[in-house]
Amino acid sequence: MFDSANQIGIDEDDAFSEYSNWKSLNADFPEEEGSPICLNENEFSLLQSNEEEGEEHSLPDGLIKSNFAADFYQSGTDWSSLRVNSSSDPMKLKQTNLFQMWGLKRHRGVGEEEENEDKKNKKIKENATQLLVLPSVKSNSDEKSLPCPSNSLRASTRSLDLVASQKIKLLSRQARACPFYKKIPGTTFTVDAFRYGAVKDCSAYFLSHFHADHYGGLSKTWSYGPIYCTPITARLVRMCLSVNPSLYLVSMVLYVLYLESVCCACFYEPTFIFPLELDVEHVINDIKVMLLEANHCPGAAMIHFHLPDGRCYLHTGDFRACNRMQAYSALVNKHVNVLYLDTTYCNPRYRFPSKEEVLSFVVRTTKACLKRQPRTLIIVGAYRIGNECVYIAISEALKVKIYANASRRRFLQSFEWPQLSESLCLNGKDTPLHVLPISSLRHEMSKNYLETYKEQFTAVLAFCPTGWTFSESVGSQLDLIKPNSKGNFQIYGVPYSEHSSFSEMQEFVQFLKPDKIIPTVNISSAANREKLQSYFRQ
């Protein structure tokens, strides 16, 4: 419905001019008897309306007063229908929306408008209040009071309105259905389920590690609930995704206070990110939670849930099973009801050599190459996070620094590993060991990169560490690996994996003996899920 007559080409000024034109065109015609029209200097009718005399206007048959036709027929002869009933100023016109007068849009009374506005404000405050209710967290670490913001609660109400409107839009989005394997039964917890928005009945969102396929959906506008993860992952989430919504949430609190017209001196500043230390039992909503080292990338964790009724669930996230996990206190002689298992390489043909074996091969190959050609540039391909052990091993073996661009250096320093931070250098000319994105390990790109350092190096030796380079024909006999060579460029694909091999998965499952296994990778169809399950029935 239109809000005003202007939107369809009619306005009040046009109505007045139309009446004047009508009057001038009909000046030569005598007025009908019994219908005298007297106008004042402003050409307002001086006739006393029949309505004021207690009679209804005489209108064509079938029309009733106060509708479109009635007011239209009157508008040419009698302006009294637009006058306010005021004895002090009988000539005063009332300001109104003609479409409302004509009944084309229901006109709410002042009291009703206030009531609707109150309902709207109440809804906004309810949504904001729901966001402030966070689960209780207890741990063995000392409690720290949250910082208080400044007292200027009424500064910049325009920005508060903007924040509130954005928040309402977020709340109104239709959430995607969260798959069952990301929900922990008997709890209101989910794991790596950020891409599904506000998951119904979820009170806590756990993030196993900082890889995009797990944190997908997180952004600076995240406000659906608290995020639990390791300290390293928490720092990365804040640094790379700008998920530090304490200020965002405070804005919502300010908006509520603004609506309530309440002035508050100070209040606690909440946050959505809750770092949990490894190997420490935390109690969240009466459920015992412990994060365990996953042997994956820095900050990666397996998550162990112990429910009040005795049930236990273990979510591996992404992990590389190893013997030391069989000494974890949360797992030794403990029954696991459901195991949520990383099944990335759940196929009998994937039987990787251990990490230690691969690192030994990389160092051995590097030393042999430098012996033949001392001016060789060593390049290690790496993901945004992961494969750090490869170039750290080379750095320690050769006693050289590690060069990475500023973005990666900032990333690596966030781990707060003194050994790694002290090994980084700012100038690529100062060290033969460089780290590049794994996707850039191609001969053409390596050639262009070498051109930058042609005064220092004449050849390139690159390593591409990933489990996908594994070959059954090579197996654990790594010396059989042949490089992809082109001129003075050599690229070795080495089976360094941060996921469990099939045999490691089997050994881990045999150690835990869970009642049920739920695969979390390669489960796009029921057939795939059944195939994965069949491997563990043997």
C-alpha cells in the first residue's frame, strides 16, 4: 500500500489547483439553486456542513460517508470535510493521509501505534537478552573478572540502531539443518557446526581446530553462542576471522539500555570465545569436558565429553592417532560409548609411514642435495596451518633460519612457540630455507621465485608434504620416492600426513573399544557411511 498520495501522482497542492481550475472553467455557469457556495479570501468554503447540523451529506446512491467516493465528490464543492472540528479556528485544515481517510489502509490510533512500538522494542530486547545468556564454565584455573567498558552508554545511538538492525537480520535468517554427526547426544553441544548458523537448542559450539572446513561459518558477526577451543585456536579465530564480538555484544546491551532509558555505570563485558587448556577437566552446563592433543595441526584437539549419567563421547576432530594417546588419562581404562572418528584416509590402501620416518627422509634428502649443490634453495610447501614440523626439522638439522612472508610469520608467532618464533627471519636472502603455500609448488612458479634470489641460489629443492602423495608401491620405503625434476628444479612429494592412516585408525579403535563409531569424513551418502562402518566390524 502507498504511504501517501504523492506516490501515485496526486498531492494536496494538486487538489487545490484542480479546484481553482474547475471554478474558473465554470464561472459562466449559474450556481444551482439551493446550493450556494461562498468562499473567503483563501477560497475556503464558508458553508456550514450538514454533518455539523446533525445531518448526513447528500451523496449519490450506494455511497456512504468517509469513503473514497464520498470525499471525492465533496472535494470539488465543500472543503469542510478536511477541517478540524475546532471552535477556535474553524478554518484550520487537518493534516492527514488521504488514503487513510478513504479507508484504503487501516489507520491505527495513537494508542495502538504505541502498543505496536512497545511490542517491537520488547522483541528486540528479548533477542538481545537471549544472546547474553551464556553457559556456566568451571575449571581448575583461577577465575578472572571480565573487564568493564566505559560509562558513556548513550554515545552514538545511530550506531546502536545499526547494530540492532543487523542483529535482527541475523536472527531472522533461516538456519540450515545441522547434521546429526555434529551434535553430541544428551547435550546441547555441537562440534565444528558453525556453517549452520543458530543451531536449534545449541548452547555451546566447540571448534576442534583452525582449518577452514571446520571453522567455516565463523566471522566477525558471529553471535549465536559461545565458542570453546584451545588457546592457540582461540587466538587464530580472533586474529584471522576477527571473531572477538565482545564489543558487538556490548553494543546490543547498550541498545537495550537505550530502549529502557536506563543509565548504568558499568557492567561486565562478555565474550563468545572461551579458550580451554588441554588435559584440564572443565565443567560446562554440568557436563565434564576435556580437550586432548590431536596430533594434527597446532591447536587441534580431540574433545572428550563425560555426561552426568555416565555416558562418554569422544570426538576426534581431525587427528593422527599415535601410541602416546593410549596413555591419555581421560582414555585409559575408560569406556567410550560413541566415537566420532576422523575417517579421511579410512581405506586399507592408506598405510603411511610414521611422521618421524618422513621427517628423517626429508632431512636426509636435504643434506644430500646441499652436499651436491650448496647454492640450493630449500622450499617447503605448507598449508595456512600445518606441516610446521617439516620445516622445523630441516631448520634444526641444518642450523638455519626459516623465511616466510609477513602474513605467515604473524600466523606462526601466534602459536607462542619460542623455538619457532626465534627461528623466523625477515629477509629471504639470509637463509636457504623458505616456506611457501603448498599450492604454489609447481615448476613454473618455482622458477619465478628463484629469479628473485638468483644471486644467492641456482637450484631449487622443494617438498610437498601430504598424505595424498602416498604410493602403495613405495609404502614405508621412502628412499624409493622419485622427485619430479625439471632442469635444476626438484619437487618431492612426501607422505607426511596429519591424519591417521588406516592401520593407525584400526589400532586406535581397538584400544578404545567404543560401543558405536560415527564417521565424520567422506560420508556424503548412506553407501559411503556403510562402507566405512564395515571396516570396523572386522
